[in-house]
Amino acid sequence: MFRQDGNGKVSRVIRVGTRKSQLARIQTDSVAEKLKELYPDIHLEIGKKAAPLSCISCVCFRVDLVVHSLKDLPTTLPPGFTIGAVLKRENPHDAVVLHPSNAGKSLDTLPENSVIGTSSLRRAAQLKKRFPHLDFKDIRGNLNTRLKKLDEKNDFAAIILAAAGLRRMGWESRISQILEPEDCMYAVGQGALAVEVRARDADILEMVSILHDRDTVLRCIAERAFLRRLEGGCSVPVAVHTQVKDSQLYLTGAVYSLDGSNSLKETMQVSIASSEKVDEQVQRVGVTANKIPGAVQDEAEKLGIELADLLLSKGAKEILTVARQLNDAR
């Protein structure tokens, strides 16, 4: 689709889908700004309708791409769709946001039986084990809603949120504590933005591929391969931590029972030093990264699979099966 301005200049129209939340719009706008800087001749239209994964081509607003939080995307996408870009990752860790009356405290120093709000089984499982003196309860809603529940009521002493989301919303000052991996490892893909496109739209795929961040792509391919091999998801506590250092990709993965009392955790690494130049349209755990050597992407995916297999050999399937059954029964 093309448009012509008052001076007769013709530009291509790229339609971008977004969800209704404030955070989704902020994330979409940030990607749109990057694309506009790189391709000043395109015209971007951002849809005001929600554009869920299965509705990227909805008749109300047919879109060319959708910006997501990568952690929200399944490891296997519907046929015909792919993740065409994974942007440089923000801080992937979780953050503690305290009730104003608890300013200056931390999870360690909060009083016995203080109630901590979290919507994540992964966070609750890890933190129950690490901070047994605290009581963890469910809290729902988007970031705005959860912060409002924290501040306007006395139901929670603190809540746990993703640091990346708080930063993107401009609420970094509310972060009281960043949870290090020793306390709480993060979700697969957390902190990274993904651009979803139609796999057959070669020109759109080529356009957004410049947004790929190599290290983030390799880390997230490993994480997503780990999760897919475990057949995990948001209904079971699975956590990861990845790092690229000295041309090595390190992946730590763990599975937990709902109360954190039973867990398995291991670390593996692989070299990603390949300088091979390959431009290919191969999708790995939903990601197409044709500007990144295929060999190192294969190594990242293999790393995730092998780490998952190691945990499965030690009983991870049993832990996750019980966790899923207990969660479904709640």
C-alpha cells in the first residue's frame, strides 16, 4: 500500500498492530521510531485496535507487523507467521516495588507474613523458597492496575514486576530492589521486544531484520528451545538465565514445584564464535534471523534442547506435571 502527500511524494504505508495497554503502545512506538529513523521514506500507521497473535491479519485493520513482549509469544507460532526481529534486550530481571509505607526496606527486611503480590507462578515458586517468612498472593491486571492496587490499598507490602516494563513506562524510580538470579531467575524472553510478521512477506521481513540484536537473538533462541523441549509455558514454573561472555553462550535453566520445595537447576554453555556468513530463511523456535550466521543459531537452539534433556533425565517432567495439575485444580 502506498500514499501520496500534498507535494506528490509517494511513500509506502506500513501498518503496525498494537494492543490496547499503555505499555504495548509505548513498546510499539519505540519500534516504529527505530524503523522511521532507518527508513525515512516509509509511512507508518499504528492501529488502535488490539492485534492479538491470531488476528495479525484481522479485517478491521490488516497489519504488516505487530510488536510484542517476546515472553508473551509461544515457542511455536501459527503457520505463516514468524518473529522477524528481536531487539536488544532491556534488563530481563524482576523488580520489587514496595508499598510507600515500606520505603527503604527489601524482601529480606520486610516483617514476617508480609504479603507480596505476583501474577507469576515462576516468581512465586522461587521466592517462596528464598524468602519463607513472606506470604505470596496472586495479583492481576496490567502494570497500571497492579501499581494502583499496591498504592491505594493495604493488601500488599510489595509486588513483583518485570524491571523492563517499569523502565519503559518511565517508572524506574518505583524500583526498590532488582532480584538477581540467585534470588529469582527470569522468564524465557523477558525484557526483549519481538516484531512478528507474515513469513511470506519477504520485503517486510527484510526491512525489520535490521533490528535484530545478535546476542539477544542467540540468548532467546536458547531459552525458547529450552522451554519448548520441556513443553513448559505460563502454567508451570520454568526459569532461565543467559549470558554471552568471551564468545560463549551460557544458559542456566530451572524447573520448580509450585511451592518451590522441589526444583532442578543446571547450567550449560556453547561457543558462538562462528564468523560464517549465511543469509537464510530458516525459522528456529519461531525466530527468523537471516542476518545472523545459521551455525551459531543452531548451536544456541541445540544448547537449549540439551539443557532441557538434562533436566528431563533428572525428573523435570514429573515436577512440571504435578505443578501443572495443581495449578489447573486451583
